[in-house]
Amino acid sequence: MHLNLHQLDAFARVARLGGFSRAAEQMHLSQAGLSILIRKLETRLSVQLFERNPRGVTLTASGKGLLPIAERMLQDAASILNNSQQLAEQAVRRITVALPPLLASTLLPGVLSQFQVSHPAVHVSFRECVGDELVHHVYTRGVDFAMTFQPADNGEVESLPLGRDQLCVAHMPDHPLSRLTRVRWSDLVGLPIIVNAPGSVARMLAEDAFASMQEPFQPAFETGNHMTSVVLAGEGLGVAIVSSTVQALALSMNAVVRTLIGPQITRSLQVLKRRGSPLTEPARAFLDLFGKAATREMSAARTPISRRSP
């Protein structure tokens, strides 16, 4: 038989009110039910807590010693419940997300602007990281969720589809590729290629595309991220294989972003969250905006450039 707060509450009420009748009424119990609670508590502690008399009950010496302890425990329990409600409210007013630098520098600013309009009271903080570090933050509950193009290899972390992006080519507006209505992977053969360093998903997919054409893949420049690749392409150092998410920022870097076809290669943008942990309403709204932003950038990159007159 275990000591519980219900028994302590019954004991404290009887002690304060000096009898079982009013205490039972306050607790919405019968006097018999209240007596059972007190008897179980006395049995558990191996002491008598009350002396019965015609006028009611009085505390024994053991009861007098227990009363301040019981009241303190009940106050602590009430404080825990109150704080848990406050913590739950704070959780709804805060979102912590992990995402790769690519998404942080391209889609995140616009999404944050929209989210602040719809959820002005919700604070968003984010951590830029990649690969296993993203999964680690989710697994250790360091973030509410993460966004990535790589599935999680962890049984406690689940992946949910959010949207898609696709591999594109970025080049200067006056590059010879601009004369093509659509750009195929085969059109990149022989051109100086700028791409992420080995290990990235985009690099692996680009290598596969060239392998399917039985063409050697020998990049002119290898970078740490898509934005650097776009900058180099904008300087005329080559053509960059990048994500469609860089579409908007590329315009300020003297580069245009075009969909690559033959084949068209897409990647799944996924949400990683701790298995069994539901997302709050603000978190779901934030992710909805992010998924729509990725779709817009993908659609914008698909728009072909009209053929120019010679």
C-alpha cells in the first residue's frame, strides 16, 4: 500500500476542520470513504493520527508532527501543477527548430516574416546544422523539430514529408545556356561545374546523373554550400548545380536558376521530430508556411527562359 497525496489531503482537511463530516463534504466523499483513506494512511505510517471524541477529532502527537509536513507536500504538489501549466503555455509560445544553412539562408527569412504576422506572440529560435547533428538535436529534445533532405537513421526520430525541392543549374544571365529554352543534364557536359563537396545529397545526385550518361564528373570548384556555388556562378566561374530553394537569392547575385531535366531530379524535404511527441499548433503552422515556400521556389525554377532572337 503506497502513501499518496489523496490520503494526505484527506488527513489535512480533517485536521483543519476538526471532524470528518465537513471534510468529507469538501472532498465530495462519504464519511465512510474518508475514514477508509485515513485508516489506510495510519496503517501505512503505523501510527494513530486522530483521537475520536464526542465533539469530533483531535490530533495525536504523531498527527501534530505529520500535519506541517503533509501541508508542505500538498503545497509543493499544487506548485508543480501550476508550473506545469505555465510550462505548457510557454511551450506553445516558443518554437525551436534545427535546419541546414541552405534553408536558413533561403526560405527561412520569408517564412519568419509571414509567421510573425499570423503568430506575433510566438518566439522562434533556430540552430543551423547538418546531418547527424540535426538528428541529435531532435533525439535529445534540444529542438522541437528539424528540417532536412536526409532521412533519420534513429528509431526514436520519425520523418514526415514536408515538400520537395529539385536540382537546378545556376549561371550568369548572359551565359550560353540562356539561349536554351530548357536545360538538360547533357548540356552541362564539358562546362566548368561548381558543386558541393563530396558527402552532400546534391553532390551524390549530380554524380549519379553524370554516371547515367556515362560521362566523367570532374567539378571545377567544390564548395561548402549552395549559396557559395551561386556566388561563383554569378561571377562567371562556371555553372552551379544547386537547390531550387536558392531561386530568390540568386537574383541578387547576378545569376539565374533553371530546372535541370533529362532527368529531373527532386529531393524530399522532411520534418524530423521525436517519435510520439505531437507538434504544437504554432509549429504546424510554421511548417505549413515552410512547405509552401519550398513549393513556390520549385515552381519558379521550372519556368523556362524564352528563346532570344539572335
